[in-house]
Amino acid sequence: MRYLLSISLIFFICQAWAQSPYVLPGTLTDEIGDRWDILYDFDHSVFSSQRNISRTEITERAVKSWNNEENSKLDQWDINYILKDNNDFSPLHIEHLIDPRTTNKKVFDSTGVFYYFEGEKKSLTTLPTGKKERSLFGHFYQSEANFFEINQEDFTLRVNPILNLRYGNGVDDPSIVFQNTRGIEIRGLIDQKIYFYSNILENQAHFNNYLEDRIERFQTIGGQGFYKPYKSGLIENLQGHDFLNAQAYFGINATKSLAIEFGHGKHFIGNGIRSLLLSDYSNNYFYLKFNTRIWKFHYQNIFAELAPISANLNPGNRLLPKKYMANHYLSFKATENLEFGIFEAVVFSREDRFEFQYLNPVILYRTVEQFLDSPDNVLIGLNGKWNIKNRFQLYGQLMFDEFNLGKIIEREGWWANKNGIQAGLKYINVGGIDHLDIQVEYNRVRPFTYAHRDTLSIEPRFSTASYSHHSQPLAHPLGANFTELIFHGRYRLGEKIFFNGRIVSAKYGQDLGEDDNGGNILLVTSLRAMENGHSIGQGVETNLLSIGLDVSYQLFHNGFFDLEFLYRKADAELDDLDINTTFVGGGFRMNIGNIISNY
């Protein structure tokens, strides 16, 4: 035991913080992690505003909270679930969790052994890992969470199938709404220093009418890339879109404070349902990322290659035009409950060329942009959250694209006062009801925010430097020129049944014909009709009300049967732009999150 403890101490010194494959958005693990950020007081090394939570981090949180006397029955179920879902550590990978102010020492490994030391006393207890007594054919489903796994001292591997089958009908909509997604994911660790993840998804789908209208207008599917028409040869009236997508990255924990990651994916910054700084709404993109954690600071740099338009707007076999983005986000955790950060991003106003001056990871991008005679699209922002009494979280964001205090004071609605604001509240265990959680969020973005002036040569109406990728916003799905209020609620009935409801109320302005009223961030800002007099909702004012409810039943680990209901009404000043939706459907998903298009 002394030898084991010595190993763990050495390992802790060398690996105080380490990245690993991320928790997938919309999954049960992701939802539990969001609750834990409020429910438990974690140390200064835990940052929640960078939404990509690694499996190492979520497992450490589970161990720290395991068998806490204040845990409810469902809290303990959550912890056990996390430990089963994230048993990615090899038997000799000892993670040391120690409070240096005490003599209590705890270590664990993936064999499920929990060691506790206090002076000369020691005891053993078993942590849940989901290991099965019998596997399938001796090789598959050795644990509840994974189809296939390898556990070696210097190498772990997890392979899982992905399935998402959905079917439903909308009232007064003759088309069948369906989704048929099949795929596979692979993740692993090498020498406990190198981590990797990859998935590939093959899809056929037809969406609700408001999403189909959006696809037709922007020639892109939210979160996806190239698509082509699909028509079933077996089922009449089953037609839609056929598309393939993949995500892949690998990273290395270069030092105890620095992780470097290279891949194809997307990111999210913030604590809300939306992000006005950087969201995961767009298609995956090619990126290089640096994560540095020192003391109470977390500094993230991302350098990315983007596309100003979608592949479906670039017919033929031409190379898709490119643009580039660099952003950095510095967060500071002042206390266990208070975290705030500063964000800056620049999208290069170029085609097919990288601006190497933006590779500097510690300079202000606005300064570099001024050196270059201000050709690029620079955004700055603030993000913050405050947890109160392990029940509430206040959070918010401020975002500035362009800012002129004199023009704001004049209050003439100058077009280039481009900014956004977010304010939100989370409340868990509402009224003492276990696992009843609510969230209220307000978002407001002025017209022309995220848009830019430089034109794309092959499509002059579009900008080379809008804050977008593949004709999809990099921030809020609605783009700009809107206000939005969201009410979101979750409730767990026992260990198997999950309720997820939301109400979205929004006002936004649509464009008509050649007019640019500031809502479509892809358009060049020179298409605006006037300099002053701009206000939110201008253009074809549209009022949106969306009410949705999903009920999920967990059949087995990460296998869910879903029922969903949606009522959505978009009431525009022009009746031809009205879109009403009433939808009832259901489906089955395995090893994939329930991503809801609530916009």
C-alpha cells in the first residue's frame, strides 16, 4: 500500500491537470455536469465556461462527490452513472485526489478500487465501473457503457456504435419528418498523455417545416456540411436530405499546465443555452487549440480555418473559399463560485490566405488589426457566472462587434453600434424538489452585429469576414437583429424517466428581396439602406413562440426511447412569411445526445 501511495503522489505531481476526450453535448453526462457545476463546490481548477468538459474532469468530480452524506438518492445515481460512463482509465492509471491541507488521501483506478488512508488506517470500498461478469462473445460489452474496450497500462480504447432513429408527422404537413443516423465513435488514451477521439455519422433526414424553410433560404443544414437530395426507394413520400459528417481530434498534455489539441470539430464558450461569443451551432471546422491552466487562470487559444459560404452555394468541383479565425479566452476563477472571462476573436478579411500576425497568442487582436489598417472583423466580449448557495447560478455575456460611445449617446440608431447582451438564471432542485431544474435566459443582439463589409468574389452579396462558418452563425442561431426570452425546465422522475421542456419567445426582423435589415449576418454591410434609424426587429418584424416537451426513457446505459411534442408559431408582418408548426414524434437513440433545434 505504501508503494501504491508513493506512485500516486508522483503521478499527481507530474499530472496535476490533464485533458482527455470530451463529454458529448446533449448527453446525460453533459446534463449532469451542468447540475454539478452549481450543486457542488469544486476547487479552482474546474472551469465551466469552456463547455468542452473532458472525461477526466467529470470523473474526478464524481469521485470527489461520491458517497457525500448530503447526496440524495438521485444525486448518488448520477455519480454512479458518471463513473460507469467514463471508465476510461487503465488499471495502473492512478489519479490522486488530495487536499494538501489534510492528511486524508484518496486514490482510485478503473478496477473500481477506492483506497482511503488516514495515518496508518486504511480501508477499501468499491467504486462502480459498470463491469459485467459476462461479456458478449467474450469480447464485447465487458462493461455497460462500451461495445468494445481495451485496458492496458499505457493504452485504453473505447469503441461504440451511434444510432439516432426518429419519426413523426406535422399537422397539415404531408411530408414525413424523420431522421436516420448511423455511426461509430472511437476514443482513447496513450501513455495517459495523448488522447484522441473520432466519430463519423451517415444521415438521411427530413426536418420540420421551419427548418426546411431555413435550409432552402441559406442552402445549409444547421451543424452540418454538404448535403444532397434523398428519396427512399421503399417508402412512399419518404424524402429529404442525405449528408455525412465527422468529428476528430487528438491532443497531448505537453506539460502539467499546457495541453495542445489539433482536430476537426467545434467549441462553445459560456454557461447559457446560447452563446453570443462562440457556440457549437455551426458545422465542424479545422482547428488548432491551446489550453493553459495556471493557478486560478485558464487561457484558451483557437486558430481555425472556416468557409464563408456553404458547399451547396459552391456548385461544381471548385475548391470551397476559405477564411480564418483566431480567438482567445482568458477566464479567472476568483473563488469556487465566481468565474469571469475576457474573449476576443478576429475573422480575417481574406480569401485563401492566413494572416500570420494573428498567431501571436498573447497580443490583443484589435491592436494587430489596426497595424494592418483595420481590414478585419474583430469581436470582444465578457463572460461571467456566480453560483449562490449551491442552488442558483447567475450568468451573462456582453459582446461588442463595433462600439462608438458618442453615437450611442446621440441615440440615433447608428448602424455600426453592433453589440449583444445575455443574462440568465439557473435554479436547481426548485422548491426542494429533487432534480427539478429551471433556467431563464434573455438574449439581445442589434442589427448588423457579426456582419462585415468585404465582399466574396464568387458571391458579391456575401462577406469574406462575417462571424460565420459554412453559411451558419458562429454565435446565436438567429444571427442578429433579435430579442429572445427562453424558459427551460428539466425533471427526473426516478432513475429512468426524463422530462425536458422549453418555451422560446423571440422578436426578430427578416429581410425581404434585396433589402438588408441586419438580421442575415452573411450579407455585406454595404447593402444597408441607411446610416441611422436602425432598431431591433426592423425589416419584416416577426414574433416567434415555440413550446416543446420531450420525454425520454432510458432502456439501458446510453440507450433512450424519446417522445417529443412541438408547437411553434412564427407570426410575420407579411402573412406569406408565417410558419406554423405542430409536431408529434418519437424515436430511439444510442450513444448520442438529444440535440434540440429550439429556435
